[in-house]
Amino acid sequence: MKSRPVLEFNGIPALGLGTYPLSGLDCTDTVKMAVALGYRHIDTAQMYGNEREVGAALKTCGIARDQLFVTTKVDPSNNGKARFSDSVKRSIDDLGGPADLLLIHWPPPDAEIDATLDLLKAEQLAGRTRRIGVSNFTSRMLRQAAARLPDVACNQVEFHPLLDQRGLKQAADELGLPLVAYSPVARGRCFQNAVIRAIAEKHKRPPSEIVLRWIVQQGVVAIPMTTKRDHAVSNLNIFDFELNAEEMSAISGIGSASGRTINPSWMSGRWHD
Ligand SMILES: NC(=O)c1ccc[n+]([C@@H]2O[C@H](COP(=O)([O-])OP(=O)(O)OC[C@H]3O[C@@H](n4cnc5c(N)ncnc54)[C@H](OP(=O)(O)O)[C@@H]3O)[C@@H](O)[C@H]2O)c1
């Protein structure tokens, strides 16, 4: 392996493997392949229905569990007091032990955010996760989370060159919290972009490596999903080169507010604060 993702942001390995929409043996085999290639950070969620398969991979991959970093997320349907804790108990049963990072997957209605953050904290105090964090929180919600839970570890959000997330990144920087980039290659949509292709040609690297390098070089964790061995190798191969300031800002200028891949109905009208 040319380069290993030894870099961490706030204790979170800078490059991880996403597991949506993997299922069954495909999921277990892909996670084991990634670990064998040097991945130490795996991202799953209750919503993906694959925590058991991820757990099976962790158990049989040959790397000690304390060398691996596993994130899972509480499904929105479990956000209320009646279901939150039982759902996390099921998750850690399936994963074979406590998570390294447990996230609120999607923000509940505004009036329930503080109560949900308190439920998250209770899971950490009960030893079911080492760290806690949030996902898909806006700047305002992130400030609220950090005020309620000073040890909130990250905000996992859609982050790639086609989506302008500079406001959210600035809010996270001000709070001293890393973002974790989901859909970091925009599910392949950014590979055709002319600016990215020109920079890729200059560096003699595929566009995917340029995009992932642009993400981690600004202190953002990336969790690309791939089932292909050569893509998994390539996605890790971003720690031995740098983009210059001009290249970084050219890529940062591509994004727009309408570049979102994932926009569920329950976030309608809620992204802009
Ligand atoms: N918190 C949330 O709400 C949330 C939402 C969405 C996703 N996520 C997490 O983020 C992870 C990643 O996001 P995502 O799966 O939506 O999008 P993504 O990682 O941007 O895109 C995945 C797609 O990109 C392709 N790809 C990956 N590396 C490549 C490479 N080097 N060259 C060419 N193609 C490549 C993969 O195809 P191949 O298999 O052919 O390589 C796959 O089709 C998910 O798996 C999940 O764990 C979280």
C-alpha cells in the first residue's frame, strides 16, 4: 500500500469506506476487502440495514477491533424517547460491540432537537459509543448541538465540489468541529467537470483522487463508497500529493446551492439556516 490514511481529524480517520447501499454478503466482502487494503474507518447506519453484515466483517477481517473506527447512525424513525435507546442496543448487538461514533442521522423537528441530543448523550454515558455526533445538521442546528453537547465530534453532511457548503464549513471551523463528507464524489457526477478534469490531467491522477484530495486537504473526512477493488485502492491513494492554493480555490468555486444529491422531504425548507 502506497499510502495509509493515518491522518485523523478530531480522532476520526480522514478516509473511510461508505457502505450504503451494500447488503448481504456483498457488504461483508466489500468491508473485508477494504480493511485488507488499509481502510480503518467504516460508515454504516440503521437505515442501511447492513449493520449485521458490517459486524460480521469486523469479526472476521483479522484486524483487532480497537484498530478500527466504526460509525453508525440512529434512524429518524427511532429519534423519540420510546425507541432511541433500544434501537442503539440492537445496532451494537449487530455490530458486535460499541460504536466508535454514533450520529443522529437526520435532524428531528426543531422543537425536538435538544431532547434528541440528550438521548444521544445518554447512549455515550451508557458505553454504547465512544463518541457522538450529528448528521445533516445546518449551521444553526450545529451551533445548537455544540452548545448542548460540548463534545459533539462531527457533522456528517453531503460535501463535494458540486455543492456549495462554504457557509456550513465556516460554521464548523468556528466551532472547531470537522465535517465528514458523504457522497464525496457526488456518486460520480463530478468526474465530468472540466475544472476537475484539467487538474486531474495536470497531476496525472483520476478525477476521483483530485476530488477526495480537495476534501481531506481542507480538514474534512471523506467516506466514499465503492465495491471495486481498484477504486478502493485509488481512493486511499490521496495522501502523497497536494493541490496548490489556486487549484483548491478553483475547485471550491464550482459548487452551487442546487448541487445537492440527497434532499429528503423532511428537510424541505430547512437547509438554509
Ligand atoms: N449521513 C447521511 O445522510 C448519508 C447520506 C448518503 C450517504 N452516506 C454515507 O456516505 C457514503 C458515500 O456516499 P454515496 O455512496 O452516496 O456516494 P459516493 O461515495 O460519492 O459515490 C459512490 C459511487 O461512486 C463510485 N465510485 C467511488 N469511488 C470511485 C472511483 N475511484 N472511481 C470511479 N467511481 C467511483 C462508486 O461506484 P463503484 O462501486 O463502481 O466504484 C459508487 O457508484 C455512503 O455509502 C454512506 O455510508 C451518508
